[in-house]
Amino acid sequence: MSNDVLVVGASQAGVQLAASLRELGHDGAITLVGAEPHLPYQRPPLSKAYLAGAATAESLALRNDAFYASHDIDLIRGDRVADVDLDSGKATTETGRTLSFDRLALTTGARVIRLPIPGADLPGVLYLRDLDDADMLAQVLPSARSVVVVGGGFIGLEAAAVCRNAGKDVTVVEMGARLAARAVAPVVSDFYRQAHERRGTAIRLGRTVTELLGDKGAVTAARLDDGSVLAADLVLVGVGVAPRIELAEQIGLEIRNRAIVVDRFAQTSDPRVVAAGDCTLLPHPRGGDDMVRLESVQNAVDQAKIAAATLLGEKKPYSTVPWFWSDQDTLKLKIAGLSTGYDDVVVRGDPGTEKFSVLYYRSGKLLALDSINQTADYLLVRRLLGAGGTVPAERAADVDIPLKSLAVTNAG
Amino acid sequence: MTIQQEFTPTRRPAVMPLITYVDPDGGRHEIEAQRGDSVMETAVKNGVPGIIGECGGFLSCASCHVFVADEWIDHVGRAEDVEDETEHVILDDAAAERQSGSRLSCQVKVTDDLNGLVVHVAPEQS
């Protein structure tokens, strides 16, 4: 029986899935379709090293051109799968290609959420998701003077740090009461506000941008909901992403919270279809009933590996400890675990020194750690969580004792 | 090929620097590297098994751990001599036990000077 796989979406998850299929010995055809014209590339550096000029487009490639040929992966770039018929195993693309498959993998990722306000389509209003976005930004940044960043999450803060380092006047406007609220505890949010303010970036919390004003066809200012107007010849929007679920909806896959529901094996509600990466809603990798969305390289890679194994009939449940990172100027954040549902935090070290860790607990059990410029703590806790270990909360703040000495393995 | 030959730095002119990866099973992968890419990126882009480079080279994991041969380590530089101590800290905690030639290959940039470099891929990555 043939087992040809069509992978829709050629970013981190899709490329990994295709590569893992070959690594695991898949001998059927693999077709990998990406909407962008570029050789599939890494996204995280776009808001960090690439934007700062420390990486080239070539260096961002996930794999060389030759890799796809030598691994017999048919990479189709600059086209989009528009229609899928699972029963006949046929897909058609926007340019009219017909692709045959036995099994389907959706690694469609997510698209940026656009600002639904007047002036949002003015030149000078940019988003950060794709290489083209970053290239456009790199082009206009040198001549910009005042930058308004809409959204105080990691992408926004990373971009703000790069702009500030380039000598721009930077204001971050965040609708929530604190920065990166979805990802970190209040103590870390407060730390970020102070650290960015120390670097000369203005932070406006609890404010929304209601209108972008333009003159002669380019953005010149942002009006906030309190009536204030901020000069801006560049507006960077980072207000989150939404999974691309059109194909999944068309096929009739189970969708929840606007994402594709998968099980621990990256299997969707249809046994012929797997999904991986930003487009999925998955069971919490560390057990329990919670379903989570994980927008990260780590998840894209690990879930894609699981999906590839599932397609080949090797069922390996996904159990990796999630991890994330964010580089903002000299602030290197590394997160191990998921803090969702925490009821206690312990701060280890002084945030004022820009070198500290925060441990998250639920019912006394360690869930996660955020480390700022404390890689040793991060590495320890990532491994500890994988082994079901913990650090007793009552002692975790004591910086005179290395975290390693406080670790307890195999705790309940 | 003897060990002696294997690790002798070569100085032959090449269009692109040649890097040899020896995987834990002894398999050799000779790759023409792009200058400016890291030794990790070179491996990942060309599909060398065993080097994962999961974090993309941002010193957030230890999944590109290699052992640089004694003959090469002074050209490449030692992890403990890097000013930013993060790599040093990560290597101390890597899944495969650290050796004197241990490096995170994402921190080693390919230059003409490294033409002929041989690295052994660590048997476990984390």
C-alpha cells in the first residue's frame, strides 16, 4: 500500500515533520507545500538577531536547498493548498496544481492578528511574522525616528529593544495592565517594564491604540484611548497570532478555541490527518486534562516528530517539558515548563540586578521556571521537571544555596 | 584512515571550508560549509544526524554538543575562554559528559581557518 504524505505548511513544524519522516525510514513520497517563496526559514531571529543585522536571510534557512532533493522531499514554494478531498486523496493548490496523497499533515501555523482600527493600512504600519515583514522593517528602520510598538508581549518587546538599541524613540502600548501577562507572573512583567524603561523605552500600560494618523500617505502618529497622541513614523504591531484553520474547517476536523484539536500523538479527529505546531490545541504535555496552545519552536519541532512517528504507525506520546526563550537587549529570558494555573511564585535573586529566576508552583508542586540571565537555573529545572522533580518552595529563594542542591527528584 | 591523519588540520585551498562530522556510530559526513554559518547550522541545513540545534543557536539548549579534537581545539577556541559564560554553564550540564574539547557547535563560526575541521557529535543531546 502506498503511503504518500502531503505536508501543508513549510515552516518549522512542516520541515521537521518531513525530515523526521525520512529519518524514521518513510519510503513513500513527501510533498511539502509552503505559501512563501523563500526557502523555509527560522522565524525567531526575525525579531532578534536578523532585525539587529546580526543574521542574514541565507543563514536563517532551516535546511539547504540540496537537503530537500537529497531526502526526496518535493518542496513546493510560493503556492498554497486551497482545497483538500480526503476521500480521493487529492489536493489542489491556488495555482492549480493537483497533489495526491494517502495521509495529510497540517502544519499551517498562524497568521498575525491585524489591528482593526482606522489607519492600520497606512504605509509605515508593519507586522512581524514573516521574512518579508522583517525585510520591510529593516528597510524603514534606519530613517525612522519615533517608533510605537503596539502590543507588550515578547515579539513587541523584542522589537522594541532592537529599535531602542538603534537609537529610536520607542513607546510600547499594551492594552493589559502589565507586560507579557499571558506568559509570565506579575513580578516578571514589572521587571520587564523597569528594565525597558531603564533603557529609555516608554511603556504605556492599560491603553489601546484607537487610530493611526497619516500624512502624505504615511503614518505619522498613534492616537490612544485616553486621547493622547504619540508621534510615530513607524508603527510595529505585535498583538498575537491566530491559527490558520481554513483547511481543517473545510475537512471537518474538530476545532476548539480556533485551533485544530489533536491528541498526544498529534492525531486530529480524522485518523488520516495529523497536525503540529502553532495551529494546534494539544493536551498539556505533562499530563492532566488541560488543553493548551504552544507557540514555540520547541513545540513545533517536538510535536512534528511525534506526528511523523504517528504517520508511520509508531505511537509515541508527546511528553516533552515545554520551553521558550526571548532575547531583549541583554535580557535573556528562558522558560522551562508551563506556569498555567500556578498559585504561588518564589523569586530567587534580585530582579534589579537583571539576573534572577522565578519559580511557579501549584499546590506546592513545581510547574515552571522563568530565568533572566540565569541559564544554569533554567537547565536544571527543565531537566528536573522532565524527571518529575521539584524544588521545595520554602527554600527556593535562598540564593546562598545553589538550586542544584535544593532539587528533589522523583517527588510527587 | 588513521587517527593521526584524521585530525591533522589541512590547509588546502578550497572554495568552501570542508567540515567533517563523525557521528556516534562512526559515520563520517563531509560537508562544504558556508562561511559565516555556525558549525551547528551547517550540520542541520545539510541533515547531519545527531546535531539538533533545537533553539536555533541562542544558547538555550545543549542539542548541538560536539567534541573538537585536541589538534583543533586551539584553532576553534575553548568554551571556558568565551567571555559570555553561558556556553560554559550549559556544557557543564549537557546530556553527554563534557570533555576538554566540548563545544556547542552553534557558537563556532565557519571560517577559512577551520577548513578541514573534524568534530565528533556527542552521543546524547539535550
